[in-house]
Amino acid sequence: MTQWRSFTLPAPISTNALTRNVAGKGRVKTQAYKDWIALASLELRRQLRPMPRCPGPFHLDILVSGPGDIDNVVKCIPDLLKREGVIVDDKPQYMVDLHVRYCLDGPCYVAIRPIGEWA
């Protein structure tokens, strides 16, 4: 039976703050985004041992808090999961269901459930 894997992450940063334009280089990650990736990666590795691998389609639930629009703070989470090898990609053939909810206070909660089994 397929099971959810749940964990908490540092509050995600706004999509508007992930990258900036640099002459001659194009879009580059901001220092704030690099810092978030480093901290979030540590938290993910600390909570998920061994690191699960979802080789196919999945459902993703995110509960976020803090300032900003709810749809403007979730991009970095699937990107982190892909970077860490938990998911293959966040394209529609993989991330088939995304639920994002907002709460007034607390950490960012994330739950992922593969359609099929964990690798």
C-alpha cells in the first residue's frame, strides 16, 4: 500500500524573490533562495532517512503560513524535491495533484504520496 511521506520545511520564499536578472548571465538564483535551499535541504535530509524516491506520478499537499499570496510561495517546494531526487519532476505527468492551504501560523507542512509505490 502506498503511503504519504510528511515533513516540515522552512517557510518558502516568494517566487518573485527566487531569481534576478544579471547582465551577461540571464536569470540567476538570489542569495535568499540559495540560503533557503541550503536550509530546506538540511531539514529534508534530517526528517526523511533514508531519502524516499518517487519514480512516477504523485500527489502533493502543502500547508503554508506567513505573508504573501498563497500561489506565490509554493514553486520552490517541488523544485527542492526534484533537486533532492525525491521526485522526478514537477511536470503535469508527474505532479498530477497539488493542494495548497494557508494557515495563520506555524511551519510549512508538506506531504507527498506517489501513485504507485516508493522506489
